[in-house]
Amino acid sequence: MNFYDVMADGYHTPLTRTQIADLFRAGRLGRNQPCKQAEKTEWRTIDELFPLLKYDSSWPSPSAASEPAKLSMRMRLSILLALAGGIVSLALILYFFTDAIFGGSGSPTIFSKRTGRPANAPASYLHSMSQAATNNTPSTADARPVDKEQPRVRLATQATASDAPSQSVVVAPQAQPTQERLKAGQWQREQAQVARDRADAELRERERQEAAGRNEVVPLDQDTIIHNVGGSGVTIRIHDNDVTSFDVWINGARRREVIKQKGISGSRTDETWLYGNGRANLYYVWEISGILNHCLLRVRNE
């Protein structure tokens, strides 16, 4: 007879095949429970060692036996809840129907076909309703011509129980279009202000750039065209003599021994005037151009 070890709490192993089958049918052991033969070391599952147990239906498992009981209990509970809901709904319908018929006073309310008012209402109620209607009727003496600037009115007709038309005055609001016009005007003013601010900023930037000037790096001893000096181009050639002077050719005309201006860089004391055209002037700048055998020129709009 073979014995098997089962890895489960509360059971003393080894167990026989019959004992394991009884525990499996009783629901005490599962298919994936670790199990092995007593003389072996490799653990497997009950389903692997006993594959036919899951097909043996000779003994119903507790879970299968409890399913009909659970289903029956759930069905009875659903039926009871449905009956309780139906009773509550019926009670509410009867309550509101009775209250609508008797008007909350214990006796049914009967409306007159001619006037549309309760026919069995007390005399005091009828007198008060008649007095209110008389007070609300405008007199001819209070009639005034309607001003054109006053809000226009729309007459609405309501049908009563006796199909007799009655008129009620409904004032049509006129403030909404005015608010929309105000918002549109405010938006247009804001957009115009934004456009003006943008134009002012662009103008200030151009003025700043014109005041700062435009730098041109030109090679020495070569004819170079400087574009847009007062709206036209200028051909210039510069020959550097020493640290104090240089020779310059402007549009082919030679000008010798130009003394270099020395001063603080960026303060315009280091600029030597070369050429002018309208409001634009061309200067030689006493600064390192950054390129070998080149010099720095500056175009400035005054």
C-alpha cells in the first residue's frame, strides 16, 4: 500500500489514497494542494497524482450541495424586497390620489366649468377672490400713454377651464443687448490699446538700434561695399599704417593720414568719422574686429 504526504495544516501524514480521496470529496483538500509519495522527495499536486478525482461524482462536494441552498435563499430575499417595494409604491399612489381629490380637507373639490373656481368653496373665499380681482383691475383714469423708451411688452394668452382667454403682461428684458454692446466696445478699446502699445514698442526698438548703430567688419586693403548708408551704398578701402593713423579710399577717392580716435570703447569717443550721407554717417572704430587683417566700421543714423 502506498502512502502519501500532504502539505496541509491540521492533517497528520502519511495518508493513503482512499483517505486523500475522502478528504478531497469532502472539500478539505484542493486540487492544487502539494502532495508527494512518502518515499519520494519531489512535491507535486493532488490533481497531478490523482487526476481522476475531479471526475468522480459519486460523492457530492460541500460547495456543490450548498449552491442550491444559496440560490434559493437569494431568490426568496429578492421576492420579499419586490413585494415590499410594490406595497410602498401602491400606498404612495393612493395617498397622492386621495389628496388631489379631496384637496386636503376631507371632501372632494369640484371646479365650476364656467368660472374655473371651486364650486363648493365657502362664501368668504369667493368674496376675497372677487375683491382681489376688483383691486387688480386698472381704471381708465390711471391710463397713461406708453413712452417709446419704455420696455416693450408681449401679451400672452392663457386658456382656463372654461376656454375663456385671459391676458397677462410679460415684460421683455432689454438689458441683455445693452450689456453685449458695452462688452463689445470694451473689447475693441482693449484691442486698440494693445495695437498702440505694440507699435510704440517697435518704434522704441528701432530708435534704440539706430542710436546703437550697425557694425561692419571689413578686410584691410580691399574695396568693400557698405550697403545702406543713408539709403545708398559706399565703396571703401582701408590701409592700416600704424597704431595712430590709417589711409582710406571712399568711392575711389583717397584720403591719407586719418588720425585714429582713442577713447573708451562703446562711448563714441573711439569713433573716427569717415563719410556722411544725409542723416547717416560712417565711422572707423578703434576696437579689435575679432578677425585678422580686418577692421571695424560703424553705420549710425543721427
